Amino acid sequence: MIAGWIFGALLPPISLQLILYTHPEYQVIGMLHHESMMRLNFQMLSLGMLANGALFFLALRLDKETLSRGVLHASMLWLLGIIVVKFSGWV
């Protein structure tokens, strides 16, 4: 379950970095307008949750229930954080 927490917690930021690495035009937006970049980062983190979903279903398929449970718990924390930030008006 600890490994699931680690994978689930690290996968969205890693996917965000991969998106920024493969699409360098998004970094130019950050140089022009910080608020737009923050909004874009949270949208991409939400997209990064798809990687957690894929890992969750892969772990279930491979009968690694404790890993999938850890990924699910980490995903719920990410989801809660994203919802709080989006609806609080910080971004």
C-alpha cells in the first residue's frame, strides 16, 4: 500500500513535467502571465490524474490490490486538493 501511495502521489507531477517537456510552448505562457500558467498547471494536473487511473486499473488487472488501494487513496487526495484550489479562487 505504501508503494501505491508513492506511485499515486508522484505520477501527476511527473506527467505534468512530461507534458511541459514535450510542449515547450506552455512554458512561454508562464513567462508572459503567471496566473494563466497556474491555471494551465492545474488543468494539466487534472489530466495527470488519468495516469493514476490507468495505474489503478493496471494494478487491479495484475491482482495487486494493495497497490491499487494505495493509488486510489493518493488519487483521492490529489482530487481533493485540485477541487479545493479550483473552487477557492486561488487559481
